[in-house]
Amino acid sequence: MTTENEDKVPQQQGEPSTDAPAPAPRSGGYSSERSGGYSSDRGGHSGPPRRPRRPNSKDRFAQRRKVDQFAIDGIRDVDYKDFNRLKRYLSDRGKIEPRRKTGLSAFHQRSLTTAIKRARFMALLPYVTGQSR
């Protein structure tokens, strides 16, 4: 007469248990297929699927493409002494506006930044605005 305890062979340490089901195989790497909504396994985007755009819809609040004002005016070198022009590219708190807001080319944005910093150093432009709490 055998009991249940005698039928079971003691497991050695380090061997996987046969009682648990095997883990599901994982697909590794980047999947080139994109499905609409939620992506799995650290995917790129999350959230509900985007609605397709209507082909003939007019965007009511579409913004106009910004243009490089220095290129239009034919200005190659931005002058630090022209502080009235430089003030346009400062926020109300005195920060230099980013290129996506100004619409300048990369070359003119770098020149503008240098000119604003020179004008600040020469006290033609403020580092911060005079607003207090």
C-alpha cells in the first residue's frame, strides 16, 4: 500500500516545477505592424486610435506658416544695437522665444540669440522683466 507522499519524488533545487504552465512565448523586438489603438510591449503611442481626417475639411483655427523675417528683410547679421527688433523675440518674462514660435531659420535663430545676449550684457535689453510678486 503506497500513499501519495511516497509517489512524489522530491524536487531538487534549481529544477523548474512541472506543476505550473509554461510561460507564453514573447515576441521580441520592434513590430513593424501598427494597429489602431493601444500598442503592446513598450510601444510608441498609447491612447485611442486617431480619427481619419476629412479630405476637404478646412481647419477653422489653422495657423499660418511662420516666415523668417530676417530673410525677408535681407538681414544677414542680426545687430545687437537694434533692440526694438530684438524685443519682438522676447517673451513677456524676458525669455528668448523658441524657433518654433519665431519661425526663424536655424542660422538666424542662433544669430538672434547671440545678439540678444550681447544686448543684455550692454544693458540695452533686460535679463528679466520688472514684474514683482
